[in-house]
Amino acid sequence: MGLVLFPGDGDISSPDVSWSCSGFAAFRRRLAQAEGLVLSEMWGFGGGRPWNEVSTPLEPFLDHPDDAVTTSRLPSAR
């Protein structure tokens, strides 16, 4: 699994970002860190801290296994 992000300007001729699975995992760790979270302390990432103890709009993006991404829980960019 990986992640490819395209700009919201309708130009899909090339991605803005493209990561492999390991690159995506590193991105999520850094994103969590920017939100004041240590992903390895969270439930589902080897830690015991439950997600209901944190408040971040990125929770739907962070709180799932790397191999089971769904976009239905992600906030709309519109």
C-alpha cells in the first residue's frame, strides 16, 4: 500500500506526493507528532493509550491500520 496525493486544482497529470507503505507510515508518525501525539503510544500502534483520549481532526486519518485505509471517515476537502 502507498499513498498518492493530487492537488485540488483539477490537474491530475502528476501527483504532488507519492509514498510507499513505509514512507506513508513515516508520514503518519510525523503528522501525529505535529499534533502532539506519539503514535507508538496509541492503541493499535503498540501502545495502550486509547484514541478517545485525544482530540484531533486527524484522528480518522491516524486511527486505522496502514493496510486498511478507507476514505469514508476522512473529512471532505470541500
